[in-house]
Amino acid sequence: MSTATREPRGARVPASGSTGRSRGVTLGTARRRRQGLVAWLFALPFVTVFTVFMLLPLLGSFGMSFTDLTIKDIRTPFSVDFAGIDQFTRLFGDETFLRSMRNTAYFVVVGIPLTMAAGLALAVALNTGITKFRSVFRVGFYTPVVTSIVAVAVVWRFILQNDGLLNTVLGWVGIDGPDWLNDPTWAMPSLIALAVWRNMGTLMIIFLAGLQAIPADVYEAAEVDGAGPWRRFTRMTLPLMRPTLLLGAVLLSVGFLQFFEEPYVMTGGGPLDSTLSISYFTYNQFGYGNYAYASAAAYVLFAVIAALSAVQFRLLRSKDS
């Protein structure tokens, strides 16, 4: 009689191929885990610095905006009272803060279109019109971007002061120029002119890259069809430049909504708070020791930046996206 045992009915012997595949999947999973661990180890210094010096202070300031913390409570920060939205309510009842919001809106609404138009005009000129010494013009137009605001302020104050270069030139043609930086009517336009001059070089570089990415055969086909320069620009260049225009608009909006150096160096927020920005208002409140109030103002500015960026993405994003 045979002593061999029979396998139970329905039992299946695993194939060697399936075992190899399982082992391969396990090895692949282990390899991915090791790669992920190595990636996190490389990222750990940045994550640590970001968490300690950025994330925790941001969360702390956000929580601070819902308290009544002032400089008197700095030694006992955990004994402050929860104030809810009282700081935000105070802000929108503060005429100085509302004035700073109007000034910032004026700076953004006027300054951004002018800067984008100037940057786009320079980019188009460098892309098609200017052929000789193109690199020299690029460097020249971009130089204000990397120039210190202090050096810029010295030059512009010399130009814009009451007996400065601009009024001297206007006097040659019989025009009595105003005191640009001390006149509430002209102080903000003067700062806008400075901001446009300083920032158009950044947009020039961005827009020039966008123009050079447009295929030349697109323009050749349009020219064959009889489209003139203006029609090619409005019907082809601008639509194809939408992603680049969006990038420039968002970057410029974030910077212009936070404008601080121009009034701080040139006018001190005056005259009569006509150049006081939200960032300058927040800076002053921190200086006065109103920490919770200043934090609330900073997060109002953050909400404005986020809302404007969302609107710009909605209006300027390409149809394909």
C-alpha cells in the first residue's frame, strides 16, 4: 500500500512566478520607503527652520490677534484675556486704518497697471524693436530692481524736493511745480512713480521670457493672413501671454499690497497720513506696543492679498486650465 498522502481537494500550490512577483512588490515598497526616508532627512533642516522661525510665529501671531495682548503683558503672555474678534472690529472702526486701506488700494489700483504696461512695453521693445546693445538695455532697465532703496531714496528726494531737479526743469518752461513729497495731493503719485520705476525691470524679464516662448511661425501665419502689428499683439500675443501675465500680476500684487519701504524712507507716511500703508500702520502699532492689534491688521492684509490673488487667477488663467 502506498504511504504517499493525498493533497486536500481544492488546495492550490503557489506558482513560483506569483511568489517572485510578491517578493518584487515587497522589495519595491521597501525601496520607496528608504527613498522617502532619505528625502525627509535631506528636507529635515529646512522643515525645522521653517517650523521654528516661520510656522510657529505665524500660528502664534494668529492666536495673538484674538487676545488683548499689549506691551504691558509681555512678561506674562499667558495671562491675557481672549478678546474674540474685538481687535478686528476695532480696526474697521479706526479711521487711521481705513485711511491706510484706501491709500494701499490707490497704490495698487494705479501702480500695478502702470508697472505691467511699462514692463510689457520694454519687453516688446527688447524682443522685436531693439537689436543693438540689447544686453546693455536689459541690464540698465533691471538695475533699479537690485539697487538699495536707501540709494534710490536719496536720488528721488533730490529730484522731487521743492527746489529739486524736477521743479528746476519745470521752471525752465515756466511751470511752478508743487512740493511733491510734502503735498497730500502729489505725495502718493510720487511714490507710485518710484515704485513703477523700481519694479518694471522685474516684469520686463518675466514678460520677455514669455514673448520668446511664443513660436515665430504663429506670427508668420498671421502676417500672411493680413493681420497688422496691433491686431497680432491684441489677438495673439496677449492671449498667449496669459500665464505670464498672471505670474507678473500676482507677484506684483503681493509686493504692492505690502509696500512699506517707499513711504518709510521718503515721506514717513505723511503728509497727513496720505502715504500711510497697511504695512506701515502695522509697523507703527507694533512700535506702540499694541501687539494683538498689529497682528489683526497683518491678517487683514493677508486676507486681502489672498482674495486679490484668487480674483487674478480667475480672470487671467488660460482657457485650457
